[in-house]
Amino acid sequence: MEALRKYADFSGRARRLEYWTFAAVVCVGYVVLVGFGASGASPALVVVAFVFSVMLLVPGLAVTVRRLHDTDHSGWWALIGLVPFVGTVVMLIFTLTESEPGENRFGPCPKRIPAHA
């Protein structure tokens, strides 16, 4: 699976599909954890949630940077997410924006690359 090989790769580009698939899987993981926690938050569940979050920190940042690259923005734009409200809106717009057609300074368009190349 391509995404698993690129979990810490900050270079190149990520399509909207790759980014939002990752986001959906993470959301499902958190929903499952919250579901287990609904019966009563145990210290073990808090530790599991913390480990889950730490494990996803690097892959989440990497796919975000590659998604920004796909829209021809520097990965440093990910820091705008730290700005309350405005940062969230800007990042949402960037991640929903169509890919930059053709090659840009971060590489070829991932839509044009064959899946098994």
C-alpha cells in the first residue's frame, strides 16, 4: 500500500483522496476510542489514546505537507493551523483545493502517475 510506505515522507505531493482517506481513518480510530471510553474512562484508555495520537503525529504532518505541496504551497503553511479559527479555515480551503495541474516545484501531479509505477 502506497500510503504506508510514505508515512514519514515530506517530499512530493498527495492527492485529495490520499489526504481525506487518512483523515477519515484517523476519525474512525478516535470514534472507536471514544466508544470504548463511553463506558467509563479508564487510565489505560487514556494511555491508548495518547499513544494513538503520538503514533499519528508524523504521518499526519507528512500527508498534510504533501497535500500542501499538491496545491503548490510550502509545507510551512501547516503552521497556520495553530492560529485559532482562521488557521482552520485556511487549511480546510488548502486541503479541499484541486491539485495544481501538471508538474510544480514539488514534483509531478500524482493524478497523472500510474498507480503501479
